[in-house]
Amino acid sequence: MIDMHREKEESVLAALLSGTLRPDLAEHIDQCETCQEILFVAQCLREKLRPAMPEFHLPKPAAIWRRAQDRARADAIAKATFPIRLAQIGAVVAAALATVWVWLSHPGFLRWMPDIGSALVRILDGNWPTILTASSLTGIIASLVFMGFSSWYVLRQD
């Protein structure tokens, strides 16, 4: 008997939620005191909660599909351009560090800048060991290595 009441209770609640009440279920509710109470409480709760709950409308499927495609495209672009952004950040950091390093290691940095032509002549005259210090050789080698890696990255084919 209890299982029959429970089954009817679930049917009454389902009918209330769907908004359709079958004739046989309406007849049962008229005769069953438990189902009448359930219906009354459910209707009271529904009326009490209705003003607090805003109407919820799903967007059109085409809009959902378009947003999903846009998000997938944006994710793919972000994933594909990550190495490029990483290389750009690395290049900016390396340039900033190299600038600070040159500025601090060569106090007369600005004085010898106009003399680049005479420095090249001194290198060609055989005095290159005095001009090419260990730090300048390290900078040249690092630049060549980075140029090689960046050229490989740009020219490689996926």
C-alpha cells in the first residue's frame, strides 16, 4: 500500500512540474488525502519561489554553436602562438639584460659608439685581441646561437 502511495506521489509531482494532469490522476487526487496535501504544498512552494526565480531562457542553438566554435578557434590560436609569444618575451628580456650588461661593463659606452669605424680598422690591423674581450665574444656567440634558433623556427615547416 505504501509503495502505491509513493508511486502516486511521484506521479502527482511529475504532473505538477510538467503542467499536465491526466484525468485518472486528477480523479485519484480527488479521493486521496495524501496526494491532495502533496499537491497543496507543492503549489504553495511553487508560488512562493516563482517571484524569486527569474525566467530562464536558453539561447538559440545556432548562437551556442557559434560561441563554441569561436572559443575553440581562440583556444587553437592561443595554443599555436604560445611559442611565438614565448620567443618574443625571451628576446625582450635578453635585449634588456644585454643593454644593462653592456652599460655596466663598459662605462665609456657612449664615447666609443661614434668610433665604430675606427674600431673595425683596428680589428683589421691585427689589434683585435684588445678590442674583443671575453664579454664581447660571449655576446657575439650568444647572438649567433639565438639567430640560428630563430631562423630554424621561422623556416621550419609543420
